[in-house]
Amino acid sequence: MSAHASENLLDDEKWLDGGLGSKAGTYDCRYDELESEEGSRTLWARIWEKSKDAFIFTLMLALYCLVVLAFGYCLVHIEASRSVPITREVMLAEMRKQSEELQKIVASVQEANLRLGRLEEATRKVCTGVSQSMSDSLTVQNAGY
């Protein structure tokens, strides 16, 4: 064997006997301590160690979503409180208001019709008067010849 190979063999022997060298074949309890310490940790603790960054990121994302939802809820609630809920009384009041406005419009149209009727009658009288006057003047002119 070469010198390098014999060194590797010595290293393997140290590993097998726990690094004690002269006490080859004895049992090293340090490995048991490590295994028992690893075994005593719960599954959740091991998961936490391996994935705490992802867990914190997920928690922050969930918190962000809750904040956005709360903000949206507040906006909807504020907008809903601004609008007046339509109830029967509100509808009746609106209908009365529109009815009054329509009655005012009808009254003004009727008044305009009366004025138009009077204007028509006055126009007829004027036209009749003008026609009579022209007729009389023609009669006078014809009588003079």
C-alpha cells in the first residue's frame, strides 16, 4: 500500500472508533447524544428551522391580503352609507314632487293655450276688420266710377 492509502485507512479507523484511536472497538456515546437531541426536537421545530422564511413570507402575504380586504370593506361601507336607501316613503315623496312639477307644466300649457286662443281671436278680428275695410274701400272706389 502506498503512504497515502495507509493515511486514509487510519482516518477511517478513527472515524469507526469515534476518534479515540487507542480504544478501538469501544462505543462512542457522543453520536447517541446527537441522535437523541435530534429526536427530541419535534417535527414542527424541524419544519420551522427549514422553512421559517417561507412561513414568514406567507404570514406577511396573508396580513397584506387582510389589510386590502379591510380597506375595500371600509370603502364599500362608506359608499353605501352615502347613498339613501330607497324606501316606500322616499319613492312616494319623489312621485309627489314630480306630480307637482307636472301639474305646473300642465297649468302653464293651458295658460299658453288660452293666450294662443285669445291671440287667434284677436288676429281673426283684425283680419276681419282689415278685410271689411278693404271691401269698403273697394266699394267706395267702385261707386265713384
